Amino acid sequence: MSFRLVSFFLLAAVMVTSPLWAAEDSKTGQDAKAQASGSEVEGTPDRTPRVPTFPLKGDLAGELDVFTTRYEDTFAAIGNRIAMGHLELVKANPGVDPWLPGEGTTITLPRQYVMPDARREGIVINLAEYRLYYFTDNGVQVYPVGVGTEENPSPLTDAKVTMPLESPAWYPPASIRAEYERSGDFLPRMIPPGPSNPLGTHALLLSEKGYLIHGTNKKFGVGMAVSHGCFRMYNEDISRFVYQVEKGTPVQVVRDPVKIGLSGGEVWLEVHRPDDDYPQEDREKLWQQVFAEVEAFQKKHPGVEMQRRAIEIAVDQADGIPTMIGERITRMAADETVEDKTPETGGEQEQKLYF
């Protein structure tokens, strides 16, 4: 059995300068064809998603990929260019300098995912992995998002999209203005649309009062814990995403650092440490969570066998890349009889410890 595959701001009241309507004006056949092909015609913006739509294979979707860096690349710039988060690239590529990976370095793109423990409809944001999942009729799209810090955490909620926004103005709440004042900075009561606006170019207003999924005026921070509770996307992503999402779309926010699922009879485990650093305290906490998740999974799927060594590797690395840790075993009664008569041997058997 194989183990590892290739190894601000917000709580704000927002006003809209230009609402987006649920239905757009009808387009000519030429325009519609251009939209489908991802091209632009006569200045029409490209609204096709920047990320692939992966079909679901049981609880698994996507596939690992690789990318060859240029001399001037950084992980932050690469992430912005290909719609991936800074931390997910850092954790998937240990030993590579994220600020100067160098010319011709091959890095892993962690675009394989075990689905979070949530309903597979609409939008699911998993705070533990800084990712947004958008479920469509054809599969799932996965985007990096910036989320709230420990001091200003994002809410765990089951909300809905209430309105898409174009060129939103930002009205900072009193708490954030006071925070700026304490540090000697001045923050006006309203920041109009433009390059200084931390909401970026577009946003989705949520029924969870004061929270949005929005763009950003910063190139760094998507895919990290950086906000005052809202969810940041790259402008290049949100400016297309708002036109896919309808009013009333469910938005589930979960915190699921340990994901386990089945795909084609194989058991897959994905473990996320909270940051690039991995202190012993975090390691022990993840071990406890993994143990509980594996135990619950085995009770739900009694025909599954796990390999402890594979689980140990997944927890030790906690890099957000799915690891195959077991499989569903179907044995004939005659086979089981033969196995029962097979004498146990020493060291070779010890490497196949079932969890």
C-alpha cells in the first residue's frame, strides 16, 4: 500500500455603490461563446473561474501538480498568479525558501483535497486550511482565503449570501478606528472604492451580520490568518466568483484540521497544522484529534483497515496533502480461514500495524 503521494478588517457595516443583480442582461451568442471559452470580447470582463472544477471521487477531489519557479518568484507572487494560498504552498514544500525559491525549482501544488465535514452545497469555508470550497453540479472549486486571527476570529456559522457587491465602500466600525488611533494612525469613517479600499473590487455580503467574503488591496495575506474576521480572496478570484454565486447560497464556516474520507475503497487522511511552525503542543493536539477521527471512522466503516505508520507520517508532516492510510477490506470466508492458519512472523509483520 502506498502512503504519501508526491511529497480588515471587518466586523463592518458595508454600503454598496453598485449592486450586482441576480440576472444579467442577455448576451449575444458571440458574447456567450466568448464567456465559455474564457476570452474577452469588446472589453467584456472574463468571468470564468480561475481555478479548475474537480469532479468528486467519493470524499476526494483534485490532483497534485508541480510548478517550476523563475528566479524572481516568491510563494506569495506564485499564489496570487495561480490562485493558491501562501501557507499551503509553504507547508507543501518543506526546505524551499518561500521568498527566494530560485530559478528552476520544482514545487508541489497541493491541489488534491479530502472534503471537509460539512454539507456539500454552496460555499464551505474551512478555517483550519484557509480554503473555500464551492460546490457546483459538476464538482467542486477550491479557492484560498484569508481568515480571522486568534484575537479576531472568523465565526463558525451556517449563513447565506444576501447580496453580491461591486466596488464596495468600507465603513470601518468604531473598534477598528480606535485600534488605528491607539497606534497613532487615522482611519476615516468611510473609505471609497479604489486602491486604498481593503474590501477590494467585489464582495459577497453574508447573513452573518457584519461579515463578508471580499477582495483585498493587499497582495499578501490570502491563505493566512490575517483579517478581523471576514474572508479575503484575491481580487482576480472574487471579481469572477461573485457572478457565479446566487443570492441565498448557503455558506458554512467550519474548523476541520483533520479530514478523513473514502475514495474507491481507499482511506485518505489530510492533516493541517495551523502555521508553518509546528511546536510539540500543536503536534500533540493534532494526534488527539486524528486518533478520535480514525476511531470514529472505523466504527462507521467496520470493514476498513488502517496502517498506523501511514497515519504517523501524515501527523508528523501535517502539510495538508492527503495521505492514503488504509483501505476497505473484503475477504471471502475461505480466505479468512487460510489467513487464520498462517503463522505470524517477526519484524516484517510489525511494519503493518493496523490502527
